[in-house]
Amino acid sequence: MQDQNQQAYDRGTSIFSPDGRLYQVEYAREAIKRGTASVGVRTADGVVLAADRQVRSPLVEEESIEKLHRIDDHIAVASAGHVADARQLVDFAREQAQVNKLRYDEPIGVESLAKEVTDYIQRYTQSGGVRPFGVALAIGGVDPDGTPKLFETDPSGTPYEWKATAIGGNREALQSFLEDEYRPEMDLDSGVALALETIAQGEDDEAVDPQAAEVTVIDTETHRVRSLDPDEIASHLDELDGGETDE
Amino acid sequence: MQDQNQQAYDRGTSIFSPDGRLYQVEYAREAIKRGTASVGVRTADGVVLAADRQVRSPLVEEESIEKLHRIDDHIAVASAGHVADARQLVDFAREQAQVNKLRYDEPIGVESLAKEVTDYIQRYTQSGGVRPFGVALAIGGVDPDGTPKLFETDPSGTPYEWKATAIGGNREALQSFLEDEYRPEMDLDSGVALALETIAQGEDDEAVDPQAAEVTVIDTETHRVRSLDPDEIASHLDELDGGETDE
Amino acid sequence: MQDQNQQAYDRGTSIFSPDGRLYQVEYAREAIKRGTASVGVRTADGVVLAADRQVRSPLVEEESIEKLHRIDDHIAVASAGHVADARQLVDFAREQAQVNKLRYDEPIGVESLAKEVTDYIQRYTQSGGVRPFGVALAIGGVDPDGTPKLFETDPSGTPYEWKATAIGGNREALQSFLEDEYRPEMDLDSGVALALETIAQGEDDEAVDPQAAEVTVIDTETHRVRSLDPDEIASHLDELDGGETDE
Amino acid sequence: MQDQNQQAYDRGTSIFSPDGRLYQVEYAREAIKRGTASVGVRTADGVVLAADRQVRSPLVEEESIEKLHRIDDHIAVASAGHVADARQLVDFAREQAQVNKLRYDEPIGVESLAKEVTDYIQRYTQSGGVRPFGVALAIGGVDPDGTPKLFETDPSGTPYEWKATAIGGNREALQSFLEDEYRPEMDLDSGVALALETIAQGEDDEAVDPQAAEVTVIDTETHRVRSLDPDEIASHLDELDGGETDE
Amino acid sequence: MQDQNQQAYDRGTSIFSPDGRLYQVEYAREAIKRGTASVGVRTADGVVLAADRQVRSPLVEEESIEKLHRIDDHIAVASAGHVADARQLVDFAREQAQVNKLRYDEPIGVESLAKEVTDYIQRYTQSGGVRPFGVALAIGGVDPDGTPKLFETDPSGTPYEWKATAIGGNREALQSFLEDEYRPEMDLDSGVALALETIAQGEDDEAVDPQAAEVTVIDTETHRVRSLDPDEIASHLDELDGGETDE
Amino acid sequence: MQDQNQQAYDRGTSIFSPDGRLYQVEYAREAIKRGTASVGVRTADGVVLAADRQVRSPLVEEESIEKLHRIDDHIAVASAGHVADARQLVDFAREQAQVNKLRYDEPIGVESLAKEVTDYIQRYTQSGGVRPFGVALAIGGVDPDGTPKLFETDPSGTPYEWKATAIGGNREALQSFLEDEYRPEMDLDSGVALALETIAQGEDDEAVDPQAAEVTVIDTETHRVRSLDPDEIASHLDELDGGETDE
Amino acid sequence: MQDQNQQAYDRGTSIFSPDGRLYQVEYAREAIKRGTASVGVRTADGVVLAADRQVRSPLVEEESIEKLHRIDDHIAVASAGHVADARQLVDFAREQAQVNKLRYDEPIGVESLAKEVTDYIQRYTQSGGVRPFGVALAIGGVDPDGTPKLFETDPSGTPYEWKATAIGGNREALQSFLEDEYRPEMDLDSGVALALETIAQGEDDEAVDPQAAEVTVIDTETHRVRSLDPDEIASHLDELDGGETDE
């Protein structure tokens, strides 16, 4: 239970607590932990984003539970946390990508996009009358020069660049799994496998349903966002089960 | 009874509670539960929206208790919750449909419309000085390419796509009935029957008055919103009673 | 007496209580109950609006206590509740009627007007810094196609269509009287009689002073708002007394 | 002494109390009671406005304590309550009168003016960040068609039409005196006498000082606002004393 | 000591207390009492404004402690209370005088100016987010037709016209001295004497230092604001001492 | 320790306390006392501004601790209190000086500038949502006609003109030293000496470090702001030590 | 633990506490202490900025933890504290540098830039509805005339010029180390060494990882910001270890 002093500072976005914390930003991070996890893995030949859809009912169209969003031909994001907030940031990111193309006649860089998004997020932490965004994004893509990149945005508006990361519920466990298993020399296929394996760590039975999983890759050859269909995901999962027994 | 801590965070729309919740959004969901249910069913050849009007007095004109609203030739919505809030969203949806037609010279897609509406709803959950919308919508229609679609919007501004869904009071029970009875291969007539049957589950005597029921269908052939008149509804209900005895 | 929990949610228009209620809207309904009642009756050949003026002093000009207001040639409203708030809505309704005439070159429909007014009312329930309107309106008129219509607006901004209705103090009793006595086949004269009889139910001695009563009719032949003068009202009342003994 | 519950609702203009009251409007009425009374009397051949100046010191210029204000050639107002607030409404009324003359090329009607003023007052009772006007006005004048008219505005923004009325401190007593003494057939001179006599009821010694009294008449012949000079007032008062002994 | 109930209503400018008072306006009057007094005296041939500068240190330039301000050729004001607030009103008054000259090509009347200033002051008592002006002004001047005039403004925004008045600390005592000593037939010189004598009543030793005193006169012949230099003031004071012994 | 009543009024800039005080303005004065003192001395042939830099570390560039600021060729200011606030006022003053030059084609007068600055300061004491400036300025300069002038601004927005003054910490002691030592007939050199001597009173060892001291003079001959370099200051200080022993 | 009185004043940016403090600014300083330290050292032939990246995970791309930012060809900043806030100020600084180049056709001076940034920071401490920036910057660069300069900005908006300084966590210790070790005659290489050595004082093992360290220099010859690569940093660190044993 929190004490009296904390309550004195945690109900307005635009104030610091005596020890220099922004409580509303910290609570927004709690909103992210309430969602399922998404995973991003960067390999030499591309970036993988993966997520497991949390389906409430067999009548829900699984494809409509979008946790991966295409931002531009060469960039996609995975989200974790407040779905409606994620949609706002996705819309903002798409606009920024279009603006960049119109203004400079070339695709936006992944880092530039990540920084536009985090600057936008930061503004919701410094003014009164609004709350922070309750969502984290993993932004993956291939730069115009062919470099694969993976960034994370958090509710404070700080951008982080990762080799591989997990956002959302169970983050600590998944992140630690990634730290153990990630190899810089991985190719894109191994990246997909690692992403799915990491997602599986967050499931109760450590198994992923190919229908419920979402995987998107952006490879350094085509520079294109491509979503894997359930069959591709299933075949990756099969391989994984075979592979797992080897370990 | 709620405790002191909850009260500290639930009176401003733009703040998170320490565990990452937005209480005003959750209370808006309670407002939806106070209304009668509406049902949407998607079949191969069209979408059905149905509702039972809650008539307070024999002197009220039943037709004026609109829970189903035509948005465009090919899209309609069913609402549950705060009636006046629903009207605002219906007006907004109609404007978006018109704007899309003017701008792109073609009817708006059902998913596009659902996302415009949910983005609009989200903004009422992140800024101070306003409250969330106390209403859920089931948005049904046929896309320009002939695909039938059914979406739900909730007070957080999240869009969900459904095969069949119930919104409003008694949702859990009705939704569970739908999960048992829905068959993907249903035709539009069976969809109407299922929708009426589901509505009946919410009534005390499990019977629906054809005068009080409202049913709207959008079929994949005509791409047109059509409201069933009481006679049509009555004949569906008769069939249903016959059918029910078979089970 | 209300409890602590209610007080926590009832002082801001733009928040929901934990059970999904908008207390300020409910309190605005109390403001309406503090006023005298107005009655609307729809008959096959027109709509009747009637009210009894609450005169505080013999020196007040009775005619100045307007509870019935002409909106356009073919529409009038009866109000109950906060008089000054009613005047704002009446002004708004008149503007909408004029705008419609200028824009479409034809009189506004009664339902269209009712919905413009209720949309306006709703906005005062969702934003901070304002209070809801403490008034209910009965909007009666004849549509351009000759159909008589009767609508009610409440402080939440919900429109209801009625065959006959009472708004203001004593509503439940008067409404129940209307439910017993209303006959769909009534002509306009019987409608006036029923309206006056209903008003009388709200008086201590169940008698109406022809000087204090206000009656307005809009008939389907002329499509014109017409106020009855005291003599006409008196003759209706006389008839009523005669008629009453017959029952 | 007021209780806890009242304090919960009386410090914001834009909220209703649970029983549907607007406390700030009621407190503004208290501000009016703190001032001296003004009186208006309507007779067949004109309207009389009268007031007694409350002079704090022999060094104050009595004429500067204006409680009667000319609005246009044919309309004047008497005020009671917060003097500075009255000046704002007087300025607003003068502007409205000028605007009407420019727009329609004829003098504004007394009722039209009263309603413009009350609509303006109402807006200060529905929005946050402002307080209601702490003043009542008696608006008297002669309509373009020669009809004498007398209106009252209160802090809620409700207009009342009167044959004769008193506003300000001691209102109940003075109003009751007017009810006893007013005769509809009175001529303007008798109206002046009645107004002065009523004012005298509010004085400790029931006598009016001709220097301190202010009387304005608007007669149906000239349609002009005319202020009586102290001699005229004195002669009316003398007559009154003579007349009084006759009763 | 004030009680709990008062505190509930005295911290917002835009609300009334249950007994109809505006506490912030009353507290602004207290701010005026904290300053030294200024005096205005109107005589047949002009107006006198006088003040005693409260000098905190011998190093302060006495002339810089301005309590008398020239507004236009023919109007000056004396202030009492919050110095910085006074400067705002003086600036506003100067602008109004210039605007009037440009618009009507003649000097502004003293009463017109006083009313412009009080209307401006009133607005700071009715809106939230601002406080009232903590200052009183004595506005003296000669009208274009040669009439000498003396007005007072207070924090509520009420204008008063005076023959002679004192504003600021010790007001009651000085005002009562003025009431005893003022003679309507006084000439301008006697007016200066009376003003200085009144000022002296507010001093501990009932003596005025000619260096510290400020006197401004506007006479009906020249219509010009003229400040007396210390020698003139000293000679008036000498005369006064002589005169005093005669009494 | 302050009591409960004070706390009720001291947290909003735009309200008066019951005894007519503006607490936030008084607290801003406390912010000034927390800074080191600055001194201004006006002599017949110019104005001296002096300050002692409070250096926190030997690594701080002493020259960067600016307490004296050039506003225009002929005007400079010394500040005491909140450094960042001082910079805002210095920027504002510079703009005003430029505007004056552009508009009237001549340098701004010292008093005009002081009043522009104090009017600007006052506005931060009357509106909500801002705090007063926590800084005092000594504004010194030579008017276009050659008159040396020295003004002080305080957080209430009141301008004072001085022969010599100290602002900031220890003000009372330094001011009293100035009152003892100031001679109106002083020349500029003696003014510099007096300013440095006064500054020394505020030091623990009553000695001034020539490197840490800042001295600016504006003489009536050149009308130019000139900063003394450490050598000049040192030589003044030497003279002072010599002189001191004489006393 | 803080007491009741402090809490009364520390939750709004725009108010002073009774002792003249701005608590929100002081809490923002606490936010800075929560970050790792950055160091700036000015030498005769250039400025050095250095920082140690706080890497949370081996999967984080170290280069993405930017604590040093290039502002223009000739100016860079080191930040400490809230990362997202730092990015806002960096963006603002870059814009100012561009604006200056466009407007004056020459690079902005280091001091000018520092003052633009601090003026911007100050505004976030005087208005309501925003919070101060929780970040300190060390701004280093070479002026167009070849002078190396080093400034610090703090959350109050005060600019300081330094020979060498540390910002962020452990500031006191690092600053004191700098005071002991700094020599004005140092060349740029020694400056880099001192900066790295100072950074090491803040590490637990007093050792710096060349991969994790960031060093940027701006030399007086090229006037160009240059980032040292890990090899250069490593060689400096090696030298340092050798050098250290000599001491």
C-alpha cells in the first residue's frame, strides 16, 4: 500500500515528487504491464516483431486484435499496453513517415521516426490537463542505407535502441530469456524463431497458437514490411519444437 | 464498497491509478451495462443488428426509441448505454462517411469507420475537462468489395472485430449464448433468427415483442441498410418458436 | 440523506460515478420537478400543448409567465423547470428553425428540431466548466407532410417521441392519468380537453383557472401555431365539467 | 446556520445541488436584499419608477447615487442590489437599444429589451469562472405602439412582467403594500403617488425626503423618459400627506 | 477572528457568500486602509486633491512617491492603497481620456471618465482568475462646461460623487472632519487649506511637512491641472497655523 | 511559524487575505532576501551600480555571475534575488528601450523605463496561473537631458526613486549604512567608493574582493554605461582602505 | 520526511513558499541527481564533454544512450537527468542555432545559446499548468572568435559559466575532484584525461569502460564538434592508468 506522501504528488502529470519522480509516468508503465508482451529481435538481415493476441472470445476476429502495425513500407511497430493509446501513436507515426517522404523525397529513418514519436510522448508528461500515453512501442525497420534498426519508446518519452527486446506484461522474464538466447550473428529465420520462443515464455503452457500469433519481418534486401501468415508461423513453431528437443 | 485509494484516482479522466487503470473509462462501461442489450451477427451474406426497445410507457412512440442508426447506405450501428452520447457518435460517424465519399468518391470501409470513431472516443479519455462516452456501438456493414464486417467500439476507444457480439446489459450471458449458437456458415435469415433469439435471452420471459424489437440487415448483394418491419420480425419470431421446439 | 460516496462524484458535470451515473444530470431533473407541469397531447388532426401559469402575485402579468413558446409557424414548445434555461433553448430552437428555412427553403421537421436541441443539451453534460440545462421541453408541431409530432427533451439530451406526455412537477401522476385517458382516435378538441383535464390533476382543487391556463394548438390543416384565448379555454373547461359528470 | 451538505454545492456557479437548486443564484438574491428598494408602477398612461437614495454622508452628491437609469428615449430602469453590477447591465441594455434602432430603424420594445437582458444574465449562471449578477432591475417604458410596460429581471435570468413591483430590501412588505393599494385604473399622477408612498413604507419613519427621492416617468403621450425634479417630488409628497389623512 | 464559514467563500473573486457578500472586494478595501490617506475637496472655482507622501527613508526621492497623477489637462486623480494597482488604473484612465479626445474631439467629462474606470474595476470582481484592484481613486477635474467635479472609485467598481472626501487609512476620522469643516461656498484657496488641514488630522502630530505634501488644483478658469510647489504649500500651511489659532 | 489562517490565503497570486495583503508578493520579497545585495548610488555627475558576485566554486567563471546588466547605452540595472527571473525582466527592459528608440527616435527616459517594467511586474500579481517575479532591480541611468536617475522595482510592481539604495540580502543594514554615509554633493568617484563600502558591510569580513565585485557607472557627460575593470575596482578599494583609517 | 508546511507549497510550479523558495524547481534538481553524471572541461585549446552511459541490459545498443548531443558544428551539450526532457531542450537549442545562422549569417555564440535555453527553461517555472524541466545541460563550444566556452543550465533557468563542471548524480564529489585537479593551462588532451578521470570517480570501481564512455571535443582550431571513438577513449584511459600511478 502506498502512503500519504505519494498520494500528494501522483495525481497531476505536471509535477515532480520531492524525490524527483513523475508518478503518472510510472503508473502509465503499470498500464503497459497489464497487457500481453510483444517482442522485437534485430538480426543481421532484418528485424522481427512478434506478438501473441489475447483473444477474449472465439467470436472475436483474431486478425482484428492488431498488436503489430505497418507504419511505412520499411517500418512497423509492435505495441503493448493501452490499445487505444497505441492507435494514436501509430497514427502519429504514419503521418510523420508521410511528411518525411513529402519533404525530403526519401523514406524516414527508423531512429528519426522513433525520436519524433518520443518527443510527442514527452509533451504529454510536462503539461497539465492531459495524461501520459499508457503504451510502449517497439519500432523496427530497415534504414534507407540497409541497416536494420530496433527502437523502444516508453511513457516518459525516452527512446532506447535494442538488439532485441520485450515490452508489456512479464517483461523482466522475457527480457532475461532474450539476453540468454540472443546471438548477434543470427539470421532472420533464427530471429523469428527466437521471437516466437520468447513469446512462448509468457504463455502458461509455454506454447504459442499459430493462429493467435502475429509475426512481421522487415528484411534488409527488400526493405519491405511483411506479415507472416499462420502457416509460416506454424512451420516456424514446428521447427522450434524440433529444435527445442536438441537443447 | 470501494476504498479510499480508489476514490483518489477515479474523478479525473486524464490520470492513471497506481496500478495503471483509468477509472473513468471503467465507470463509463458501467453506464453501458445500465442499458438494454443490442446484438450484432455477421453471416456469409450480410450483417444483422438487432435491439429490443425499452419502452417506459405505452404513450411513448416505440419507433422513437432508436437503438439502431443508419450511418450510410451500407453501414448501420446498434448502440447500448447513454442514449445522448450515442447520438453524438452517430452524428460523428455520419460525417466521417460523408467526408470519405467526397474525398475518395467511394463508400467508407467498415473498419475505417470503426477506427475513426474509436480514435475520436480515445481523445475523450486522455484530456482533462471532458468525460468518456458512456456508450458502446456495434458497427455493421458491407465493404465496397462485398465483405460483411462487424465491429464494436468501447469507451476506451478500442475497436474489436466480431463474428457476433452483444453489447449493453447482460452482455456476459448473451455473449455466451452467442458463442454456443453461432455457426460461421449461417445465412442472413438464420442470422436474424439468432439475433432475435439472443435478444430474447435478455428478457425476463425470454420472449420478444415484435413491435418492440428493431432489426436491421445489410446484405452483401444490395450493400444496403434495410430495417425489417414488425411483420417481418413477427414471422421470424414465429419461425423461431417453431424452431425452438425442435431443439 | 445522501452519503459520502455520492458527494464524491456529483459536483462535476463531466465525470461518471462508479455505477455509471451522471449525478449533475440527475440533479437537473430535480430542478424540473420543482416547476409546474406542462402537457402535450398528439391527436390525429394536430398537437396540443398546455400549461398552467404559476402566478406569484396578483400584480404579475399572467401573460408574461410564458411556458409555451412559438418556435416557428408550425412548431411550439412547452417548458418545465428553470425558466431562464428554457429561454436559452427556445432561442436556440428558433435559430435552428430559421437556419433550416434559409438552407433548405422549407420548414424544419419536428424530429429534426428535437434532435438539434438534444444534441445541444448533451454537450452541456460532457464538458467541464458548464452545468446541464435544468429544463425539459415538450416540442409539438406538424411536419411539412402534415404529420403531427410530439417530442420531449430531457437534461441528458435524449429525445423521446410521445403520443401524449407531461413534464415538470407531479409528472408521474399526470403521466399515469394520460395513460388511462388517452385515446389514439381523439380529435384536436378532445385533445385540448384531455390536456386541460390533465393539468387540473396537478392543481390542489383539480380546477383550472381559464386566465392562468395557456393552451396552444398546431393543427394538420393550417400547419400554424395558434394560442387559445381565455374565452376559448373557458368554454373548453365548461364543456369538460359537463363532460366530467357524464363519466 | 447552513449545514455541511449545502456548502458542498454552493461554491460553483455551474452546478446543481441534489435538490435541483443553484445556490450562487440564491446568494445573489441575498445581495439584492442588502440594498434599498426601488419601485415600479404601471398605469394606463405611463410607467413610474421610483427609488430612495441611500446617502452615506452629507458630502456625497445625492444625484450621483443613481438608482434610476435612462436606457433610451422611451425606456428607463430602476436597480436594486450591487451598484457596479447594475451599471454593467445598464450599459448592456443601452447597447441593445442602440443596436435595435440601427438594425430595424425603430425603438426597441420593452419586452424585447427585458429578454435580451435576462438572456445575458442567464449566461452568468451556467458557465464556470464567473458569478451571477447581484442585482435586480425594474425595466419600464412605453412600446412603439403606445403600450406602457414594466418588467423585472432577477439573478437567474428570468423576466417577469408586472403591473407594479418593488425590488431590493424589504421587498415582501413593499410588494404586499402595492398589492393592497394598486388600482388598474390609476393615472400617472396617482402612480407617482403610489410609488412614493410605497418607498416610504421602507423608511424607518415612513417619510420620504424629496431631495433623496428619485422619480422617473415615461408617459404614453410623449414616449419620453422624464425625471421629476425635487420640487415636483415634494409637491407629490405634500399631496400624499393631505391625501393620506383622507383615507 | 473569522470563522470557518467565512473562509469557505472568501478565496474566489467570482462567488457570493450565503449572505450575498463578495469577500475579496471587502478584503481589497482593507488593502486601501493600509495606505496613507488622500483628500479631495470641490469648491465653486475648482477642485483640490491633496496627499501626504509616506516616505520610508531620507534617501527616497519624495517626488517619486506619486499619489497624485495627472490624467489629462483638466483631470487628475489621487490614489490610496496598492500603489502598483493604482498605476494600472491611472494608465487605463489616461488611455480613455485620449480615446475620447480622438473620437469626439473634446475633453472627456469627469463623470464619464469615472464611469469608464469603475466599469473596468467591476470586471475584476465578476470573473475568476483575477483579483479586484486594491486601490481607491479620487478623480477630480473641471468639465468642458466649467463645472468642477469630484468622484471616488472603490474596489467594487461603484462610482460616488462627492463635495469633499478622504480615501485610504483613517478614512472615517478624516471624512468626519471634512463633514464638520466643509462649506459649499469655499473658494479654491480655502479648499487647499481644508485639504491640508484634513491631511494633518491623519498625522501623529497633526502637522504636515510641506516637502512631503502633494497638492494639485484644477480651477474653473484655466481648466488646467496645476501642482503646487513646496513653497506654495508651505505658505498655505503657515496661513493655516495662523487661522487655526483664531478658531 | 505561520498559522492556519495565513495558509488559507497565501497559495494563489490573485487573492487578498482578510487584512488586505497579497502573500505571494510578500513571499517573493523573501526570495529576494535570499540573494546577495546590490547597491545603487546617484551622484551629481552620474549613477553607480555595484554588486558582489556570490561565487559557489573556484571553477565558476566569475564574470558569468552577472548581477549588473546593460539595458541601453545610457541605462543599466542591478538585480537581487531569483537570477532567472531577473533575466526575464532585463530582456523585457531591453525590448522596451529598443521600442522607444524606434518609435520616438530618442533614448528612453530612466523613469519611463522603470514604469514600463513595474507595470509588467504588476500584471504577474493580479492574474491567476502565474507567480510574481522573485527579483528586485535597481535601474540607474542618465536621462536624455543629462539628469542622473536611480529607480528600484519590487515584486508588487511599485517603482521607487532613490538617491541611493541597496536591494537583496541584508538590505536593512546596508540601507541604514547608506543613510548615514550618503552626501548629496558626492561626485561619481565618491559614489563608487560609497557603493563598494556599502557592499563590504554585507560581507563577513567587511572586505570586498576586487575580482568578485562588479561596478558599473553611467556619467552625465558621456551618457554611457561603463563597467569598471578589476584594476579600477581594486584601486578604488585601496583608496577606500586609506580613507577608512582617516575616519 | 517533509512536514505539513512544505506540502502546502510544493505542488504548484507557480507559487513561492513563505521563505521564498520554488519547491518544484528544487524537486526537478532531485530528478537530475537520479541520473548518472556528465562532465565538461574547458581548456585553452577547446572544450571536452564526457559522460558514462548507464546501460540497463547487454541487449541495449550503447550508442543509443546519448548523453552528448551535437547542437551545431561548433557547439555540443552533455545532459544529466530526465532523458526525454533533455531531448526537448536539445531540439530547442538546435532550432535556435539554425535561426541565428539564418538571421545573422554566422554561428550562434555559446553564451547566446545558453541564455536562449535558460530563458526558455525559466518560463516553465513561472506559469501554471506545466512543470520545470528535470534536466541539467553542460553546453560547450567554441565562439566564432575562437574562444572556448562552457556553460551550465539548471531547472530554475539560471546560466552559469564554468572552467570545468559536473552535472547529475554525485555532483558534489565530482565537482570537488575537479576543483582539486583542474589546471587552467591544461591542453585539450589533458582535458579529456581529466574528464574521464572525473567520470571514473562516480563509478563504483573508479574505472571507466571505453565502450560505455562518450567523449566529445570542440577544439579552437577546427571549431568542430568531434566524438571520440572507443579506441581513442581506450587509449586515453590507458594513458590515464599509467599517469595515475605516477601521482
